[in-house]
Amino acid sequence: MSANDIIDEVYIEMPPDSPISSLDTKNSKSQDATKNRWTVAELLDAEFPEPKWAIPDLIPEGLTIIGGRPKVGKSWLLLQAAIAVGSGGVFFDKKVTQGNVLYVAFEDGKRRLHDRIIKMRMPREALVTLQRGWRPLHKGGLDDLVAELAAADYRLVIFDT
């Protein structure tokens, strides 16, 4: 089974006026950042910076939505990604740079999370914070997320719904 059998990946760029996009202090925003229409010549002449990767060539830094049919292993896949990043391990044969991970589990209780990290042999030293639930984005959850991202240097944030 390959990653393509499990997930459909979609990368969504946040609008420039979004609270989350305001956290990007490393990249300057140019007037072209909001442009959504180009000629062929404009695109061919454009230079684009290489993306930064949470997991090389698979999951870029930024917002990525991973979806698929129920019960195909998305939660297990995302937990493996969290372990790889949190421990500086390997994910789909790609060496991953270690960094902090926030894993928010909406459907898993403490016991289930405990059992899964044991089954997956997550190292005790892994830089992974596991949290159950999050306020809805429209009821303060977006503010919570902005505050969390500003307070910690996360390489990967996973919301497992």
C-alpha cells in the first residue's frame, strides 16, 4: 500500500489578511502574493522559492489537509508522521528533520492515545505534544491556534478529526 492509496493531499494557501498568515515573519509579502491570474509568459518568467518541507517532498510547511475514506488508516499515518518529525526519524523512506509537533486528536481518548503511542513505539523523548480536542475555530479556536503557534516553534501541527 502506498501513501496515495491512503490519502488525498490538498495544499491551501491562507489569505494574506488571515490571522495565521500574519505569523509568517520570515517571508515578506509582495503585491504578487495575492495575484490569482497570470499569462503563460508571466508564469514562465516567474521565479518561485523552494518550498519548506515538514516531511521532505510529501508535506510542506503551511496548511495541508489530508483526507480519505473512513477507516483507511489516516490517523495511524498522521501519528507516524508525528513520531518521525518529533524524533527526527524516517517517514516513507525520507529522513525528517526533528522538530516540535502538536497532535490534536478529536476522537481519541487518553487510553486510546496511550495504546497507540505504545504500539507505534513512540520514543519517550519525541518532541510531540498530544492534546484531546480543540475549541471550534469560530468560537475562539482560531485565536487559540494563533496563540499556540506564536508561543511554540512547531515544525508540524496535526488536527486529527
